[in-house]
Amino acid sequence: MRASVLAFASVALAARPFINEPDTGIDEQLSAFAANKSLPSLQRLAGLPDFDWAARNYMSRTNYTYYRNGAAGEWSYRNNLEVYQRFRLRPRVMVDITRIESSLPTTLLGYNFSAPFFISPCARAGYAHPDGELGLVKGAAEEDILYMPSLYSNKPMKDIYAARGNNGSQVLFQQVYLDDPSINATAKLFKDIEDVGAKAIILTVDSPGDGVRHRAARDGQGSANTGFSLFTWEYFQQLQNLTSLPIIPKGIQTVEDAREAVNRGVKAIFLSNHGGRQLDTSPSALEVALEIYNEDPEIFKQVEVYADGGVRYGVDALKLLALGVRAVGLGRPFMYANVYGYEGVAKVAQIMKYELTNDAANLGVGDLKTIGPQFVNWKSTNAWFS
Ligand SMILES: Cc1cc2nc3c(=O)[nH]c(=O)nc-3n(C[C@H](O)[C@H](O)[C@H](O)COP(=O)(O)O)c2cc1C
Ligand SMILES: *[C@@H]1O[C@H](CO)[C@@H](O)[C@H](O)[C@H]1NC(C)=O
Ligand SMILES: *[C@@H]1O[C@H](CO)[C@@H](O)[C@H](O)[C@H]1NC(C)=O
Ligand SMILES: *[C@@H]1O[C@H](CO)[C@@H](O)[C@H](O)[C@H]1NC(C)=O
Ligand SMILES: *[C@@H]1O[C@H](CO)[C@@H](O)[C@H](O)[C@H]1NC(C)=O
Ligand SMILES: *[C@@H]1O[C@H](CO)[C@@H](O)[C@H](O)[C@H]1NC(C)=O
């Protein structure tokens, strides 16, 4: 009996092709813009996948491909997008949700932000717009959300920090790779980061090797960081000795490493598979968060947990928050939105706020801080995922 149910499910799944931008009518309405390679007005974009659609039709193929690319067969890229819809919500009714909007603001490492989502660090924002990262920093300021600039930005770090809003008090966390892992080179890099005024260092630990990227390789658009780099927990501790800024490991993908990071005294961990760009068949952040929830749920109380990958809708973010994630990151949606410059970036943040609060209300969540795992049926509807 069970075998036949599984066989049926696998046939049903195999029959459904992967859809990068689920059809909600955008082609019907806006295909003329795609045909003449121009951008529809921002008012006409309704959801985050629309920005992928707009960027795909507007950007040069090589520039778009660098953003869109995943590792190898892109199984992790697709899984990141599809994993959220495998879990059904458990909406409660007759709940007072009238104060949901006031529960949107949060703190990250003690800094105030208007919402529990942020702009993940992404290299080469200049591929979408001549303002590059300045569009991201300004869009983040407009909407009072956190932005984490990438070390491999097109604009120099000092220009990005000089563009901070709020009279220069806008909070940014700086992402780093350690190309030259010598302690002196790193000491210099960390000093520069302190000098520009970053409030934390996001150390990407999921990329000790080059990302195997077939789609981008065809266009000569490899990964921004190549070669083998040294990462050990002992070295991590030496790095933390170099700076008073908290160092947050980005790319934690197992409960073991989450626990190790906590034991090493980190203030936050960042669950991520690099947007499916680094190691194909690595798990989505939702699967990692579930593993931590099942095996060591205290971790969500011991440190701040950030997570990213495939978040495109309010409900995606709610599923991560339900497990105890403090804030979710979005990479590609903001990069694509930057074809419009900072106004596109701000619009994506506005859409996320609208969706998060209204989805929470419809889910029967009166306060985002109290959402818990009981709002999701964690028995997956996908037979391949038990
Ligand atoms: C174009 C692009 C460049 C990226 N560059 C970096 C980077 O420089 N450093 C880093 O830690 N992660 C990088 N990432 C990964 C993102 O920080 C983030 O983990 C990922 O984009 C989240 O998945 P999403 O794009 O589905 O939201 C990059 C992602 C993209 C799409
Ligand atoms: C492209 O098509 C759209 C939709 O028909 C139109 O509004 C716009 O003016 C066109 N742009 C150019 C540059 O031809
Ligand atoms: C952060 O928000 C809290 C609560 O609204 C407020 O008391 C505090 O002054 C804010 N801190 C900063 C630095 O704005
Ligand atoms: C692609 O990116 C490059 C590098 O930033 C930029 O010079 C070029 O204008 C971009 N092309 C398009 C069509 O946006
Ligand atoms: C590293 O820096 C220290 C202290 O500034 C210095 O004594 C040492 O010679 C440097 N090492 C290298 C390999 O440059
Ligand atoms: C870090 O600094 C402390 C205090 O100076 C020292 O005891 C410790 O050995 C250092 N750890 C590493 C890994 O360098």
C-alpha cells in the first residue's frame, strides 16, 4: 500500500516541471515589455518573482546569468525555492491580529530594524545598475532594514559606507571572504572594516572551494571567489581575537556546526547554502532549521539565528520564523530589484512587509514574536521528504 502511494507521488512530482517564476499572469499583462526589453513601471510589479521576470527580460544575458546561477545541476537552487510549499500552514481563526504591524520591528545584535528580514550579501551589484551597491544601501535606508554588503562589491567599501542614510548612522554588517588567509592580511581587512564603521563581520564559511557553476561557466561568469581557502574553528577563534566586532559564520548547514559555533561563543549564526550556488544538493536553510529544531532547539534561544535561500513570499519567511529564526535574508530578489535602482530595492522591502503582516494575520498570528512551530504542519506533503 505504502509503496503504491509513493510510486503515485513520485509520478505526480515528476510530472510537474520546475517553475522559476510561478504563473500569476505577468506574461499575459507585460509581455510587450519583455519583447522590447524595457522595464514596466514599478507599480505594475506585484510580487518578488516579478522582479526576477523583469530582470531576466531586461538585463544582458551574461549579467542576469551571474545572478540567477546555481551550482552544478541547480538541484539546491530549485529545492531552496520549492521547499516552502511542501509544508502546509495550520491557520488559526478568531485571533486578535489588529496589532500585527506593531510587531514587525525587531533588533539584530541589539540594533533596531523595521522588519525581521534583510539584504543578504551579494557580489557585483553593478551588473544590474550603474549605482551598484549604492542602490542597495539607499533602499535599505529608506525601508530601515539591514543590508550586508559583500566584500566583492563593485563599489569600494568606503563609498558604500559613505552612502549610509540616517546621517550616517545606518547599520551595516560587512561580509568577508578571506582570499589571503594570513593573519596579518586579515587583521588589515578587519581594521578597514572597523574604520568604515561596520557593526559586525559576516564570515562566509560555506565556500572553502570554488562553486561548480555550469550555467555561468557557459557565459564565462564564474564565482566571485575561487581557489581553496583555509577555514578551521581554531582559526576562527584567532580571527575573533583580531576585532571587537562580532564575527557571524554564514553558511551553517548542520546542527553539529550550529552547536560548535555556539560553543565557540558566537553571537549569531547564519543558516545558508549560499543560494544554492556553492555545493549542489546541500540543504535549504528551512531543512537545516528543522534539523536544529528537532535535535537542539535551545540553539534558537542561545544565539540569534539568521537564514536565507529561496525566500520569495511572506509565507516563506513565516515558516522560518516559526522555527525560531530571528531574521531571514533575501539575495536575488534585491539584486534583481536593483535594475530599478534604490526604488526597486525599497519596493521589494515594502512588498515583504505587506506580505509578512497580512499573511501572519490570515494565519492567526497576533504578534510576530510569538509565532511558533505549531503554525506549520511539518509532515511534508512531498513523499520524498519524511
Ligand atoms: C549574485 C549573487 C552573489 C552572491 N555573492 C555572495 C557573496 O559575495 N558573499 C556571500 O556570502 N554570499 C553571496 N551570495 C549568497 C547570498 O548571500 C545568499 O546566501 C543567497 O543569495 C540567498 O538565496 P536567494 O538568492 O535565493 O535569496 C550571492 C548570491 C547571489 C545571488
Ligand atoms: C515597450 O513596450 C511597452 C508596452 O507596450 C511600452 O509602454 C513602452 O513604451 C515600450 N518601450 C519602448 C522603448 O519601446
Ligand atoms: C530601539 O528601539 C527601542 C524600542 O522602540 C528604543 O527604546 C531605542 O531607543 C531604540 N534604539 C535606537 C538606537 O534607536
Ligand atoms: C553588465 O554589467 C557590467 C558590469 O557592471 C556593466 O558595465 C554593463 O552595463 C551591464 N550590462 C547591462 C546591459 O546592464
Ligand atoms: C605580521 O605582523 C606582525 C606585527 O605587526 C609582524 O611582526 C610580522 O612580521 C608580520 N608577519 C608577516 C609575515 O608579515
Ligand atoms: C585570544 O586572545 C586571548 C587573550 O589574549 C588568548 O588567551 C587566546 O590564546 C587567544 N586565542 C587564540 C586562538 O589566539
